[in-house]
Amino acid sequence: MMSLPDIKGLLDTARRLQDEVARVRETLGGKMVTGETGGGLVRCVANGKGEVVSITVDVSILGDQRMVQDLMVGAVNLALERARELAQAELGQATGGLPLPPGFFGG
């Protein structure tokens, strides 16, 4: 059985971890990642929170609706994948590599 000081230490550590995770989540909004498809014909920029910030389409492909749609979906998915990877890396550093269950600390 854990002693009272052990429990207090555990709670203090959990609070510090929660504060650090919140700080990292806040900074992720200012970090950008890019996904490009078609050799740069379509570019999607997302932030580290997984929010799409911008989509750019080269005018040379605007006549081909199907190609534009396919390249846009690919670029958005790539940008969001990179945003997830960035968030995981940043949160991993904040927690010292401690694996956290999905949704832990409001994530």
C-alpha cells in the first residue's frame, strides 16, 4: 500500500504532466506542417492541432475537376498525418516518453 507522501508525490507529478501537456497542446497551434501532392500542384498546410490552415491549387490543373479533387484529398490527408506525427512527438517529449492512453488529459 502506498504511503500518503507517495500518493502526494504521484498527484504532484500528474499535475505537472497535465500542465506540460496543456502547454504543448497550446504551442502546437503555431506549428505548421505541409502535405503536397502532384509534385506540388496541390499543397495543404495544417497546424499541429490538426486544423487545416490553407489549401493551394496550381491553376494549371483547374480544368480537371477529378484530378483536383484527388490531389486535394491526398494533400489534406498527408498534412493531417504529419500534424498527428508532430503532436505525438511533441507530447512524447513533454511526458518523457511515458505512454498516455488516448484522451488522457483532454487530448
